[in-house]
Amino acid sequence: MFEAAIFDWDGTLADTRHAIVTSFQKALSENNIEIPNDYIEQRIGIGAADTFREILHSKKRIVDEALITRLVERKNEVQIELADNIQLFDGAQPLLEALRGKIKVALATMSNNSVISHLLKINHLEKYFQVVLTANNVNCSKPNPEIFLKTATKLNTPPALCTVFEDSRFGVKAAKTGGMHCIAVITGTNTKKELELEKPDLLVKNLKDPQILNYILRQ
């Protein structure tokens, strides 16, 4: 049996795609920057700051860190305003409840702390997580495994005894690079084929799949 389960948020526990794209586009439009929605969608999971850096670079704009900070702050403000439109995926809360008290549970997301704190509060999910780490707690974004390794340390659990829930290829790669097991769910922006390329230990359609508990709680 694993000692800990580490969950991603965007696209894994909650359907945040529309809110993320809308908040990015609002921040960008206010700075006269245009980018297709799918450009943003394909980068969900690496963190807002790095996504904005890539966008500015693609537009041959100066990557000014002061501007990056303002863009991230504006994006966070808009996403919090849209919080009531964000829904948990079917099976998310029942799965967290099923794991509660059996193993350690943590949240490791490249979303910013202000956004996650608000979303966890309004969805009454704080009680499920012993540790919550966000983009504010790390220097490197996924696919670097830093956030997962720091989470394991906070949980006082060896990486090999952790299983990570992810929906993005960046997240699966980060988990595997960090020496952890990974359950990939096809609920984000990446296809089954894209996720398979990163070799997750288990690939499921959604969090309701009965294979999940069998895999995590196996003796």
C-alpha cells in the first residue's frame, strides 16, 4: 500500500479549463496581447508565470519580470472572480473521502496560492489535505519534479511510496522523474495517447474508476 497520494488540481480534481483560459485572455487583452485559446490550454499545468513568459517570447515581446508579475496577479484576480463557475469532477470528493484517514493526502499544483486557497475554501476541501503546495512554494515548474519532491518531504514520505494524480503530460513526467508512481486521468487537455507517452503506472478515464482504490490501497 502507498503511504501518500498527491493530487494535482487543474484538470485533475476540478474542471478549471474555461476559467484558466478566460483569466489568461483577460490579463493578456488588457496588455494588447493576442494568443489562441489552445496555446494556453496546452500549457495548463506548468504555471502562470512560465506560460506568460512563453507567450511574450512567442510574440517577440521583452520578457519583463515586472510585467510577468502584473499579468499573473491580474490572471489570479479574474480566476478568483470566476470561482463559482469551477466544478469538481465527478468522483473527486468521494475519492478524497475514501482515502481520508487511510493514507496521507496532499495537493501539489502550479496554480497560485491565492487561487487555490479560495477554491479549497469555497468547496470545503481543506480537511482532506495534510499538505498543500502551490507555484508560490517552488522555483521550477512542472515537468521539473520539485513540487512533488517538496510535497513528499513535507509528508515525511519517501517518493517511492507516493502516487501522484495528474492529467497533464508535464505532471506525469514530473512525477515519474521524481521517482513516484503516477495515475493519469484523461480529464484535462491532453489525450490518452499523449499521456501514454509519459508512461503513467495507471491510466483511467476519470476519478470514478474502481481501479484507483484497488491500486492505491493494495496490500
